[in-house]
Amino acid sequence: MPLLAYTHSGEPLIAPLMTDDEWEQLRVTRNRNAWMPYGKGRAIPKTSCLGTRFFAHPPGQAPEGAKESDLHLYIKAQSLIGARAAGWDALPEQSGTTPDGQDWRADVLCRRSGRPWTVALEAQVQLQGEDAYRQRQERYARSGIRALWLVAHEPAALHHFWLRPDPHLPAFKTMTWKDQDGQPGAYVHIDHLSLSISDFVAGALTGQLRWYENGRHRIILLVLREDQCWHRTCRRRILLAYRAEAPQGRRLEVEVAQAMQGYADAYAKAQAALPDLAESPWASRRDLASRCPHCNREIRYKREDWAGRSATYKLPIGISIPEQESNIGLAPPHTRWHWGPQSRWPHWAPLGGVGPISHQPPEMPPRRGGPRTG
Ligand SMILES: [Zn+2]
């Protein structure tokens, strides 16, 4: 079920990109000027069960293996719409040959206006293993084309790839469904977002999709407690750092966090963003000590967990671990494909910088007996 036909003079007719009027005009014209590629006769405009327009071969002239799922057709059509929305040229169902003579056929082939074809969009509905993905990717690469895969089959077939994605295979889980009226929908999943296929394709072609990798970059959470400076002439709100956390919730002493490369820069950025943040603490016997950001007096406080009693905050900071400590239990969670600017990546903080702070109100009313001024 192709999306593409040609006029007699070779102008492409791309079914999902035609206006309603153009489509209707074509449909009602008896000797219509629309022809199937490769001399397969006059094209018949039709609409699939999922509402996608396509061209059918004349009865009895469909080539072997031309049967295509309605879902595949739908994803292809949405990909075309996305590519055009990004301002790229796009044609469905294009074939080519690598310099060493291997054939490929792209669901949608894209190029910037006036440039060579550089991107293939592949709607993969039929189950395909990782090896086949890689072979096909490699074949495209030999023709100077990069393929972007919408993985609409059972995702478990790419189980290992999802665990360890890599920059050479841009492949994305694509979930499809029909609503109660039989209308199709599909989402591409990336970075905790669910994007429509056309939005995803348009964004991917305009620089929203990017690979990030830095084997030593980790993100930890600095846990801050809200309090009040104890000096009676000050009494201003302060934020005290009392411990850190690995993303899975494992507790780190604040000194462990402080020893990590990037901590000092990140803390300085946090102080610039949070005027109430006290100085990065130091050990004072078994307790911690810091300095009030307002009156500059020393403050001593406990390391114990305040989460239940005071308002606490968690501030993601980006640090770099030494190479020999690559297994200190901090996974490198950002080695993968991301969407949009770094500031919106989930659970993200740049190296030596901070991410969005999250607030946790106290579970119990605050107790007397906070910090003492020194
Ligand atoms: Zn103070």
C-alpha cells in the first residue's frame, strides 16, 4: 500500500500530503493522471482502515509482497508529515543501492532542500532483531544516509539495546493504539516524553534529538534543610546542606560528595541561585558546621536525617568521578539519546552545575532545637 504515485510528467503525488480538495479531485476523476511507480498502471486513491490515504494498484497488478500493514502505512504517513513540517524534502518508498551494489528501500527518505538525501525514516512494525537493525543501518551508511528507526514492534526484541543504547543506532520505542472510534494514535518515547510521530520526526530533523555521553559524569542530589539563623539579631531563613544521595536513594556523607570533581563549582552555582544557602559545610567534631549567608556567623548542626521534621530540598549537582572509581555505585544514567535542551532532560545537572531543585515539605511539625550559633 504505497503512499506515492506520479503524474505522467513525473511529479510525485504524496497521498498524506495532498489537500482534501486535491485528494477528492483525484478520487472522482475518471482518467486520473496518477500512476504507480515502475509502470505498474494507474494509481487508485484509497483510504485505509486507520484513515491513512494511499494509492492502490489496479486489480490484479499488485506486485508480489506488496501487502503492507495498515499500521506501517499510518506511521510512514505521519513521518512524512513531520519531515515536511521541519521544512525538509521527503519522499516515501524510495530505493537505492550502496556503492558496493547492495539494495535498500527506505520508508521515507529525507533531505534538506537542494542537498543530497541524508536521512531515512524507518517504521519498523515487523519484528526485527538488533543484528538486522545494525546491518541495515550500516548499509544506509555506505550510501551516506543515516536511518532513524521507529520501533513499533514488541520492544523486548531490542532488550539489550535499550539497556545500552549507542549513538550509531538511533532507534526509539514507538507505541501505537486505536481509540474507541478506531482512530489511530502513536507516541514515540524519549526522555520521559511521549511525542506524536510527526512532532518527533520534525524535532529530530531540526536538532532536538541529541546523543550525550561522558563516562565519568554522574549526578548526585545534595540534600538541604530549611532553618533559621539562630543568632537573635539575624533570624533569617537559611538552607543547610547535611548529606548527599545517589540517584537511587543511597546515602552519601557530605564529605564524600565534596571530594568529587565538579562539586565546588556546582556549590558556587547553587549559592548564586539560592541566596539563603549557607556555605558548604565542614566537619565540627561529629557534627557539621557552616556559615550563615546573611550575618556570616558560624552555625553548627547535626548530620541526622531531617527529612521528616523540616522542609528539605534536593538539588541535583553534576560531578565527575575518577576513572578508577567507575563502580562506586553511581550509574551513568545519561549515556543515551535525549530530547531538546539539557535544562529539560529529566534528573539532569551539567558537570559542575546544578539542576532544578525539588522541594519536600516536612512530614511532621518542626521541633524546637535546631542549630546553634558558634
Ligand atoms: Zn545569620
